[in-house]
Amino acid sequence: MRTLDSHDIIATKTPGILVNTYHLYADLGRKILSTFGSIREFMGWDGALISDSGGFQVMSLAKQYHGKITDEGVWFNLNKKKKVKLTPESSIAFQMELKPDMAVVLDDFTPPQAKEAEAKDTVDRTILWAKRSKAEFERQCQRLGLTEKTRPYLLAVVQGGKWQKLRAECAKRLVKIGFDGYGYGGWPIADNGDFDYLSAKIIAKHVPKGTFLYGLGIGKPEEVVSLVEMGYTIFDCVLPTRDARHGRLYVFNAASIKQIDVHAPDFYSYYVPTKEKHYADDSPVSTACDCLLCTHYSRAYLNHLFKIKDLSALRLATIHNLRFYSILMEKLRP
Ligand SMILES: [Zn+2]
């Protein structure tokens, strides 16, 4: 969400945000957080809020930068002096201090190149950690006096990579422990470079009706459309904000919001201001959008802001892309 504050996010009609447990644990810490009472109060955010578990950083930071993973937990080597240890228990305990609507249990991310035996190990550890996370969650709820009505939802994450048998096994074993929702975790891209829809389907097939399905780190607009059809309703992804900062804007191929058909093939395209030749274009980036950028400024002005590297270019583009995604979700809502 870089370049935006809470008010900007609300204006894009984005109903909820995700906060990153690992980064808040390492960079903010409990002491400052306890002064404010919750991450919502710290950020001035009133909307829905998920905290992740730090599970993605198990893969992106610990596994790549010589951290250590054992059954006990994960050690991150931030630098020579600073090591951070995250266990299933400390992840849950810290998330309960963040006070989210939904908390996620720590999982062991199956690396995309994992052979079957290694993938099986990550599933076993994911299950072990899920059990310990749930026990810690119940302890915390009791300690804080939270009831079934006032406690956050607790979501588990299905691992197993491209190994479909392992995905099914992981989902079944997590369901046995019992959670409010289940996430499609790990790397969602198949060996051929296509999105791995099969794993998403297997997970959806094995979780009980009435529980949440969550696509972690997903995804491109067409992937979101397909997963919503399978029953997924929660997504988090860096694409809209990161693409915006790189000058890539999502635009519906429609003249107005009303005319958008997210089930049509090629229902959107990219608009890249820096590649634009028509610098005098006075039309908005999209007429099928009601964001701050599209209702107040022209393509020419945005091009100019990107050209002179004005920071407001990043903010306006981010606002636009978030509104693109919130319109997408509005169109997919039954
Ligand atoms: Zn817009």
C-alpha cells in the first residue's frame, strides 16, 4: 500500500487490508503497538483487517537468506547483529495483539522447485504448526476473554506445491484440526508457467461448506475471477499496488462501469503512461472507473507526472489500480 494512507485506501472502496506480521514483529515491535492498543488505531484504519502469519517470509527471507527452519520455528538472519525467531505460538500471540478480524496460522511454504519428499516435509510441518497455532489461539482467546462472537477468525494454509495428493492430504488434515477458513498457499504457478488452478480446485473440494476460502498472494484479475467461481472470497496481492508504482495501470475494456463484463475474454488491458505517444491526450485513463485519477486528471497529466518522476504519479496510479480491483470484486459479488 506504499504511497497511500488509510483515507486514500477508503476512497478506493477497498474494504479490507492485510498487515504483515513478520515485518511488524521485526520493525515495529510489541512495545509501540501496546501503546496504541491495536494496529488499527496505530494506522487509523477502520476497515476490515487480516494479519498474515509470516509464512510467506519463511520462504522469501528465511529459506533464501540462510535462515533456519526447524519444527520449533523459523529464525531469520536480518543482519549480523539481529536475528528474529518466529514460532507458531509467537506468530499467533503477536497477531492477537494486532487485533485483526482474521488471523492466519504459520505454515511452511512449499518451495516451487521442491521434490515430492521435500514437499511432504513442508506439509507435515504445516500440520504440526497448525495444531500448535490453534492451541495457542485458544489459550489467547481465553486469556483475553474473547468469545466465539468476539474472537477473530482463524485461517489455516494448505501447502503441498504441485503435488495434488499432498494438497488433498494437507487440506484434509487441516480440516480435522478445524479452522474458520483455508488458504491456497505456496507458489500458485505450475511448471509450464500457467496458473495452477488444479490445486485451487482440490483445496476448495476438501474444505467444509461455510468456511472461508482464501487465495494468498492471488492474483491477476482473471485468476481472481476463476477462483471466485470456485468459492474463494478473500484475496491479498501486491500486483495492483506494485504494478502502479511501475507505471502499469489496469483498465477495463468498457466505456462505463455499468458496461464492464468481467466474464468476457480480455475484459481488461494495461495502460502504461511512459510508453504513451499521445502526450496531449486529454481523456481520462479509464471511463469505466470513478477513482480520483480518472475523475480529475487526464492521461496527459499522468504521463507528465511519471516523466518528471513526481511521487504523486505513484499515488494516483495506485489509487486507480486499487479501485480497478474493488470494482472487479463488486462485479463478482453475488
Ligand atoms: Zn481510475
